[in-house]
Amino acid sequence: MAKNTNEEYDWLSDPFDEKKIAEERERMAMSGTSKGLVGVGCLLVVIGLFAMAALLLFGIL
């Protein structure tokens, strides 16, 4: 069956609008500072896990 051609296309909420896509990406993007803080936090968690594993292996903890 053919799609109903009587429906009007909604140009106001066009999902393929390049300007709206760019604005949404800009709004959703993390800044350089927040990316750095997330990276440092992940690094600290990994170091902490290795330190706890080492302490458990050597029987200190």
C-alpha cells in the first residue's frame, strides 16, 4: 500500500535540519574542562583499585 500523500510535512520540526542538529550537538557537548575532570576522576579510580588490590595481595589490608 502507498503511504498517505495527503499528510503535510512538518517543516518546523524537520529532523534533518542541519542548523538544529548543529545547535543540539553544541548544547549536548561537554566542555574541555569537564572532559578533563572526568578523565582525572577515572584515573584516580583506576589507581585506587590497583592500590587496594596490591594491599589485599600483600596482606596489609
